[in-house]
Amino acid sequence: MNIEILGNKIQQFRESCGLTQEELAAQSGISVKHISVLERGLKIPRLATFLKIAEVLGITPNDLLSD
């Protein structure tokens, strides 16, 4: 999967949950800066980070990976 698409999906799900980057960061234990980097598609998240984001967003990892 293209990391830019993954970043866009994270952002879309975050916004659909009504969360800011700061709120997602606080709930997931990931820095706001790192959330921003992931949403812009600049880095691929580590597996643990990816799973934690999906958990906080109330979705499955597959939701982020599927087209």
C-alpha cells in the first residue's frame, strides 16, 4: 500500500471520529508530531503504532489497509 494513501486514511478515520491530532496522540500514546508525519505519508508506522491507532479509532487494521 502507498504510504500517502495510508496516511490519508488515518486522517479520514480520525476526522470521522471527531478527533484532533492532539486527541489521537493523547489517547494512543504517540506524539502529535509523529501522528502528523504518518498522516502526511512521510513514514510507515511500526506495527505496534499502526495497531494502537486502529484501536483508538475503533476500527480494524484491515479498515486502514483496504481500498
